[in-house]
Amino acid sequence: MSSQNKPSISKAKRFRELLTSPKLTFLMEAHNGMSARIVEDAGFEGIWASGLSISTALGVRDRNEASWTQVLEVLEFMTDTTSIPILLDGDTGYGDFNNFRRLVKKLCQRGVAAVCIEDKIFPKTNSFLEGDQSLADISEFSGKITAGKDSQTDEHFSIIARLEALIAGRGMEEALKRAEAYHKAGADGVLIHSKKSNSDEILHFLKEWGNRCPVVIVPTMYYQTPTERFREAGVSTIIWANHNLRASLAAMREVSLKIRQEESLVGIEGHVANLTDVFDLTGTHEVTEAEKRYLPDNRRRISSVVLAASRGKQLAELTQDKPKCMLDVRGEPILKRLVRSLHGAGSDDVTVVGGYKHEAINFPDIRKVVNDKHESTGELASLACAADRLKGECMIAYGDILFRDHVLGLMLGAKGDVVLVADANRPDPAQRPSADLIACSSPCTPEHLIHDQPVDLLEIAGGLDWKNAHGEWIGLVRLSPKGADLVRAELAALKETNEIDKASMADLLRRLIAKGTRPQVVFTSGHWLDVNDAFGLARARNFL
């Protein structure tokens, strides 16, 4: 759910409901707007705004070196981009009771649902480090909690008291004593913390505490304990405290080192998120829609036609109630990912030609036409259903392909009335007997890949021998306004001679070549796939 679809109740009220629910709740760590959006998209009901993670992302130590106003700025981006509640790791409250009550007011103003503060002295030391883990005075910390509760402007705002007695080596009796004091001072829940590798003292605390108020835990060190144990013990909330930050550090190190060593992006481009994912996370398409309303319309206009009429018989039961373009790949249909890529490349006007089970194709941001004769006709009969959309600059794409964003960029950046994308890696004829092999005016060289230099298409499919092929067409074509006129003319001619029903896209390209048009080829080296069978579907899931 994006921040444009906010729930009807406040985030603070939603968090309080989660905290007090008999159902176990999970909060996932985030440290900026992007990671917060990823957490929400993953399906978590709430976010842990980790002090360690935010500090590290800012390049400082987890020792109150980031000021509370700097943390607030990060939180503002996190709340703006999400609709689920955020629990802030508020360290020790950034000072005395006066600092804390001011913090609480600012958090309520920014829509932060809750704050957790720990009963240590300021500046804090991370609980997993050796060093001073001195605890705050019980009365002083209790007064800080009361000051926070008195200052909240949202009645549902929650304050969680984090108990550091076990971290400081003060024992279970001290932890229980402090928990009771903080509960009486107004804390809405307590977080019991431990750095042991097993959960024995956590489970002991839960048994002694007896569910007097909700208990939150952070199993960073005792992660091997089955979650069911905590559910049975009555834990309210589990926080996965720093794993998005740690995962990003590992990934960034690996990518940076590989690029530095290879002085190229070729080795990593297929292993990182594509730009479409980035644009989707940040809501770029919404700005594109807003531009239509608020700005003069002088944009490059590109329409697209997606051919998606086939069932995909090799996928058997998987396509019993939907066309193959609607098969799920990591939570989204293939077609939805393809349409988003086209939108990201500047093509706002996308027409999908459906056929088999076309009712399943129901996206709000497309036009749909239907090839009613899809069972007895081929690709060009489907394209002819959308012939009126082939005007001006446009793209044609098969509906069962996925590709990296830069592939569209290559095609859109090339000159020519008809430009197609081909994979320089020739397919295995045993595995892909129906591949659209191509022969060009010259084979692909490193120079072509590095400088995106197009070459002329001489032949496609037909009787082309695998050994003489220069690659495989991937199912993408860009047409200039003149190219669109040429294609419409060929479609009309094929209708006149009753040849269109069985004609393919390869037939169309061969006819253009025969009449003197020189289609241009831009090469990629992998970075795409199509889904024709179960193996293709598995590859698509790995691809993403």
C-alpha cells in the first residue's frame, strides 16, 4: 500500500491496536524513505526506525552523534512514503524529561506512531558493545515517561520502555522491578533486551511478568529460537532490528568492489535492481501523470502495442484460467512488469491485444483490444487489431518478455525507421527451436555493445541456419512515424491478400526488408528472457 492510500485510522491508533492485539506482530527495520517503502511493500504491518541503522546510514556512530532533529528529518521522509505505523528507536530520549517531551510533540506532528526509549544514561552506548552500560535512575526515567505521556498530542501515541537491566548485568529482579515502575509511570509496553545467544532469560522474564502490559522483544542475538516459542509465551511484538541495513552494506560492498576491479557494469547489471524498481518505489509515474495536468504538453510521445493474445499451451494448468502474460512472477504478473517498464521509458499510451482469457487483463493504465480469432490466427492478426494505435513513434512488444531497463534505452536511442533489439548470444537450438534467429550486415562485436552501434537486419527466422545467425530477436521493435506508416501499409496489404491470419512478426520484417526498408538492430548480451514454458517461468523468478 502506498502513502496515497492511507488507512482511515491514524497510524498511532493502528500501532496501539497491533501492540495490544493477541496476535503476534512483526516490525521490520528501515532507515530511510526507500527502505521504509520496501518494508511496507513486503507486507509488514509496521516499521522499526532503528537508531543504529539511521546513524550508520548517516555515517556516524550509534552514540547520539546524530542529533534528534537530524533523525526527525529522516523520519519525515519515512512517514511521507508509507502508510503503516513507525516505532522510533528513541535511544534515551535525547536528554532529560524536557528534551523527551519536546521530542514526543514533534513525533506526533509528523505522524510517527510510537517511540521506544531505553533506561540508560545519555549519551547511550549500543547494547552489543563493550563499555559503559550504566542504567538511569528509576525515578528519573519514570518521570521522563510520564512527561512524554503528558505531552503527546495524539491520544493513541505509544511509549515503549526499553529495559537494559539484563544488558548491564543487573539481573532479572532488577529488570522486573524497573518494568513495574515504568508500567506505572504510563508506558504502553516494555521492551526486554538481551545479548545472550539463547532466549532463556527472555522467556524467564515473560513468565515472571505475567502479561501485565505488552512485551516487545528484539531477537538479534537469540535468532535461532523458533518464533512459535515467543508466540506461545505471549510476546506482543517482535522487532527485526537491523537486517535491511546489514543487507545493503553487504550488497553495496560487493557491487562497488566488482565495478572497481572490472571497470565495467557488464558483470553486475543483471544482478542489481533495475531502474524501473527505483522509479516505482519513488512514485515517479505519479509525477508523469501530474505533468499531464499541470505542465504544457511538449513531451516525446511514444505509444506501445503489446501482443498478449496467446495462452501458452506449454504451461498447461498454469494457464487454465489466465493467459501466460498474467502469470505471477514474484508477486506481479509478467504483463504488469512489462507495462511498468514501458511507462518508465516514457510510453504512457499502452495498448494490450488480448485473446485467450482476456478478461484477466484488467490493469487501469492500459487500453485493451481483443483478437476474437486468437485461436486460429497469429501475431500479425493481433497487431492488426491495434493498427490504429500505430501512429507516430511507437513500440511493439511481445507480452511474455522481461528485460532490464537499459534494453529499452538502447532501442529508443537508436536512429532508424524500424529498430529491433537482438541478443548477441545465440540460443541453444535444442532448447529454443522456435527462436527468431537473425542475420545482420555484420556480427555483434564488443564495439557494438559498448557504443550501441546498430547494424542492418538482413534476414530473420525463416530458413536461417543457427550457425549463420548473429543472434536472436527478443520481441521488441521501435517504429518512427514513417516506420509506423510502413507497418500499417503492410498490415493492410496482408489483409487484402488474405495472408494476415497466419503471418508472424518475422514475416512482417521480411516484407519490409524485401521492399527496401533497412531495419536497424541494436544488440544486448543477455539481460532479457521470455516465458514459454515452466522452465522459462522459473528463470523469470530468478531473473528478478
